[in-house]
Amino acid sequence: MIRIYSIGLILLTALLLLPLTVFAQKTRVHGTATYNGIRPLANVNISLDGTYDGATTDDKGQFAFETEEKGLFTVVAKVTGFVNVTQPVELNGAASLAINLVFTTKAVTLNDVTVRPRLFDLTDKNKYTVLSPLDVLTTATDGNITSALKTMPGAQPVGESGDLFVRGGTGTETKVYIDGLLVNNFTYSSPSNMAARSRFAPGMFKGTFFSTGGYSAPYGQALSSALILETEELPVKSSAELTISPIMTGANLEKLSRDKKTAYGGGVSHTTLGLYNMLAPGAVLFTKTPRFWDGNGFVRRQLNNGGMLKFFINGGISAVGLDRPNLDYDGVINNIRLTNRNLYTNLTYRQHLSGGWKWQAGLSYGHNSDLTSVAARVDGGFRPDSLVRQADQSSLWQARSVFSKLILDRTRLYVGTELQRISEQRNSSRYVDTFLAQFAETESYLTDRLSARIGLRLEYSSVLRQANVAPRLALGYSTGTNGLLSVSYGRFYQKPERQFLWQTTDLGYARADHYIASYQQLANDRTFRAEAYYKRYNNLIRTTPTPENSGWGYARGVEVFFRDKKSIKGVDYWLSYSFLDTKRQFLDYPTAVQPSFAARHTASAVVKRFFSGIQTNIGLSYTYGSGRPYANPNRPADSFMTDRTPAYHNLGLSIAHLMSIRKAQSVLVLTVSNALGNRQVFGYTYSARHPERREAIVPTNNPFIFVGMFVTLGADRRQEIINSQL
């Protein structure tokens, strides 16, 4: 019935795609650049110092760009043959800001650098796949950050995990940073082979930057990928939000002070799948309905000296219980219970200092507690002697400080230090690690078209009693006003995962060397990117007979991405394809083979529109992944990992209708994951005693349908609410 209903929705709504409207609060900075206030100057590069916002003047010397920044900033103007011009500005949330930039002094030499538009800088945020909150939240998935990123090239459609698997790497090889600070336990805890959502709502971030490789020196301890998230600044207006649905309820408050320099607020939410599983039972037999309690609070303050102070705290409690057949013994059921408690806090500060320096600093603390119990049930009763309990405790203290400055008129220097104190415990096994990293990096324009990024990162781990040196290098060549050809190399290290360090600390870093060549073109609201890469893994963990660093592997492939907001009026769509050839020998793999989490071919298509006549937002997404290998114990040793799962197909649908209930702005939302109800198999679990017995690893609910109402008081944030649930 659900499948028939889903197909009907697709047929009725697939063509109802009209312009998508966005109500993001931005300031339009515009003006002219002239020589002595008389002659207009073309090709002047205008940038908001310390940000990634800017533009280039046209033949009339005019420019315009939009920014979401607020506070005191410096506008920097550069053009060949003239001394740079700087002008302080205050961004206070006004819709428009006009400035005039006057060049009065010519440079001594004409062999200066023409700074290219910001899209062609070599800073990580401009090399990454960049998604705005609107992009993340209107991708017709489940409103989850990682789900949206799985439609991007390089990411694998691993449906049994909430982690990001990138370019032949495991989910633990991708690290997440919020305002520059590492976040462990980014997703909720869940039993094995069950995907979990992010703990953090996409709407709290103003930008999502996803690197599939070759990221820069300020970040480390990730062999494959970095996901960098930046939190919102001050809101434009106070508001309150209420969420009502059969699955979840919640309330949020955001208050802006009278002087427009302080914002504070928070929210609570409760999620339970009890009613949903009663109406539409899934593949999992829950003995304790998944239940989540979450709360958060924040304070943001714009100081009089132009500095920005942010504090954020997020906490949650969750519990789930389920039954799984014991494949080794007939009539035996394994009852699994998992209780989780999580706390994360983040305090950051940034300020422009004298002498052109900019300082960014942060402190964070995270704690996660998982209590897992497994007991055998026979003939409806539990066997007391079968109970196994596992208590995991994890905590991370972190401090970070970064200074940056424009030097030599063409090079930006970054220097920084980070310190982490990590504690990991499972039952009576525990270790503590003090981790120190220092880094330096320069971004330079060598000629009119050639730019370079050179970085070096030094790391030391007390638990490993080892240090490493990680060089990074990238070169970019501008092929014109719209194209960039770049090559990059980087060496990346990562400590062994905690389950290995609990056994022994006589281990070393795993290492990956990245070689990347890419071409990118941006013009007229169209983006094209093609990238080829090669990764070499060394010192991976092998577990047979005991943990040691003797594993190795490689990953190589080609990726293509195209996004178009221009060709079809009002339509925003993107297409991506990835080819991956990878093998690795690690864990208990007897030889180097394609790992179980890697699909050779993946492809995605996303389309979004807004039907203004009926105030309805619609989005569709489709993801394909070729069959993945799995270990079949019935095969001989020389046929290890030669079996393949069925190909993965997933069509997502989202519909949201805007309405007003008295003075409250409301949104009615419907989302469907795997709307066509295709059977999705992610692998198989085999019996150790009877290898002929196996159980397929499948989604918990297939398809999954969500219906909810979101009501906003104060600011008209209906579009934001729509986006946060699609």
C-alpha cells in the first residue's frame, strides 16, 4: 500500500516544479572603483577581508556582491598596477551598503598580481563541494546533512551507516569540524547495521564545506575527507518555532537583543517511532521503540571591538531495544538494548587585530556514553547466564588558536596550534591521549594566473608516543575568467581506532598520500567539475593474528559534477557520477580486495523547484550505486569478496506547502525516502556454525514517510522551516 501511494505521489508531482524562492537575509555590498575618482577601473578584485565574499568590477568600474556577515570588516580592492585600497565597513544587517573605492597611487612595478574572483582561490572552502543550508535541506532526502552529501561525487551510498564513506575510505576516515573544532559522535548512536542521523540540525549552519581529499594543513587526523561546518551569525529578528508530527514534537526560541548585537535561545525536541512502527512495521522488530530527547542552547555576541563570540551547547538522551534472530542456534533470539547520553559544547571567538592580523580561537568539550546489553531469549524467557554488558565512555577536550595575515601584498599566512585531551574507555579498558598539532600554511599568487598553497602540519600523540610531519601542496592555474585547473598533493595521518588501542598501544599512524588533478568552470549559474585522483594507503590496521600496522591499499578514480540553475527557468538541478577502483588489505582480509563498503559506480541526480501558485515546494533526488562486495564464508579463500549485493536505487520525494494560521506562519511537510519501494540490500550476516544461514542487511523502514506541521511566530521563516525538513 505504501509503495502504491508513493508511486502515485511521484506521478502527480514530478512535473510541478516551478521557481524556488529563497528568503535568506543578506547584505548587498555595491559601488564603484575609480582612479582619482574620475576614471572607472575594470577587473578590480573586491573582497571582504577574512571572508570568502567578493566580486570583480565590470567595464564601468561597478561591482556588487552579497554577504551574510555582520560586524566590522575591511573591504580590500586590488588591481594590477595600483597600490591596494582598503576601506573599513560595518555590516549591521541592512539590505544594502554602498561604497566607493578610489585608487590614487600606482604601483612601482606592473608585475603585480591580479587577484582572481573568490571562487578561484585555493582556500579549502573554495575547493570543496560547497552547500548552503538551502542546498542541504532541499535535496529531497531526509533532511540529514550526511544524506545530502551522499548525492555528491566521491561519497558512497552506504545505507547501513550514517557515516560518510569517501573515495574508498571507511566511515571513520571522514572527520567533522564545527567552527574549526573536531566533533566526535556527530551522529546518534545505533545498533550495528542501522543508519543514524546527525545530532545537529542543518539550519544551525550557514555553510557546509565537503572535501573529498587534499584538504589543507589546518585540519588533520582524517585519511580521506573533512566535513567543515560553520554556525550561523546573528539573526535579523526574534522568532519562535513549534514542531508537531506523529513522529516528533519540538519547540525552539531565538531572541535578538534591542541593540541587535546579542542573540540567545535554545530548544527541546522529542522523537519516537512508536506510532509509526505500529502503523507500518518495518524490517526490525523493536522491543523498545527508538526514542530521542534533545536540547540545545546558544549565545552569540557581537562585541564593540568588532569581535564575535559564540557559545553553543547540545545534549541528548536516546534508547532503543530490538530482537534479532541468532543464526547459530535455532529458536534463540538476541535481545539488544542501547542507551546513549551525549553532550557537546563549543565556544569560539574571532577578531581582527592591529597590523592586519586576524585571530580565531575556540574551546570545545564533548562526552558520549553508550551502554549496550545483549541477552539470549529462548522460549520467551531470558537466560541470565547469557547477559553481556558493554559500557563505552568517550570524552574530548579541545583548544585551538589560528592567526592569519596578508603578507607581501600577495600571500596570506596562516599559523595555528591545536591541543586535544582524549579519554576512551570500554568496561575496564581505558586509555588517555594528549594530542598536539601545529601548522603553517601560505596561499600565494605567483603570477597573474598561477596560485599556490603550501602547508606543513606537525602532530604528536602521547598514547602512540610518535610524531609525524604532513606536507600539503596545491597549484592552481586560471584558464580565464571562469575556469581553474589545479593539482594537489597531501600526506595525511590518522591514529588507530579506539577498539584497537584498547587492545594495545604498540601501534602507529595509518597514512594516506593523495594525488589529485581537477578542472572546474563556473559561469552563468552553471558549475562543471571533473576530477581524477589516486590515493595510496600504508600502515593500515590488520587484526590477524593481533593488531598491527601492516595493511595497505589504494583508491583511484574519476568524478564528474554538473550543476545548472540557468538553462531551465526556475529550476536548480545537479548531476554527479563517480568511478572508483579500490583495493585494500586490512582488518581480517586475507588479501587485497575491493572492500565491502565500496561501489565501483555511483551516480546521483537532484532537481528542485517551487510552485508559487499553490505555495508548494517540491524536490526529487535519485541515487544509484552498483553492487558492493560481501564476504561469503561458503566460498573458497581465493574467492574472498567476489559476491556482490544487488544494485542500489533510491528515489526521494519531498513536498512542502506554505500556509498561514492566524498570525502564525506554517508549513505542512511530506517526505518519502525510497519512494518506489525498491528492495535495498547492503550486505549479509552469516552464521558462524552454519554458514548456509544468512540474514540480509536492509533498511529499517522501506520506504519511510514523514508528515509534520511547523509553525513559526515572529519572523516569517516558513522557507527556512520547509528547507530544514526536506
